[in-house]
Amino acid sequence: MGARKRIAAEERKQQNENVARAVLANCPTSPRKMRLVAELIRGQEVNRALDILRYSKKEPSGKVEKVLLSAIANWQRKNEDVRIEQANLFVKDVHVDVGRMLKRLRPAPQGRGHRIRKRSNHVTIILDSLNKNQVKTESQTK
């Protein structure tokens, strides 16, 4: 590996030091419905995001809440010496991608068949912590 690639890889590793992620694969819900829930928590503080998901009436919110709790556990395992309250964790990004699609046929009039697509999705949640240095720079820019 060249020096430039090695330096870039080390920089990426340092950037992802405070970042934790969790993935839910092949969730049997339409991606469109899941994105509605994902938009609610993007950019929110972790405690607020958990409250939003817990009291949401939408069906996918329970699954997204489980993924968020998993991401929090992953962050705790990565940063054992830091408390969650002091870390100022927030939801940095939420991706909802299309998963596999089951294709079925439903009988239709005159011997035809209509195709039914049972959609699924992949949900990725990325958490990040605001360090005190980042808080100062953000407050100075406002």
C-alpha cells in the first residue's frame, strides 16, 4: 500500500473513532414507509430520537427503535470510558435502502395474473458524539 492510501486510511479511521453504526437487513417493510420514520430522527439527539420512536404510531418505528438501541450499545462498547450523558450522542445519518423483493402472482380476471411485489429494506443508523471542541466551534459560528 502506498503512503498516500495509508495516510488516508488512518485519517478515516480517526474520523470513525467516535462513530457507531448498526444495520438491520431485509426488514419486511416497504422502504417508502420506513423512510417516513427515518426522517423523523435524522439529526436528533439520541434521547429525543428514542422518545419520538417510542410514541410514534407508525408500525416501522418499533424496528427502527431496536436498531437505534443497538447502535447505542455499539457506541458504548467502543467507548467504555465515556458516559452517554456526557458524550452528547446524536443520530448523524439514517439510510434506508431497498432490500430483496419477493415476487408473487395474484389471479386476475380472464386467466391473467397480476404481479405482487413484497418489498423489504435495509436500515443503517450512524451515531456520532459531539466533543466539547466541536460544540465550541459550532457555537462560535452561530
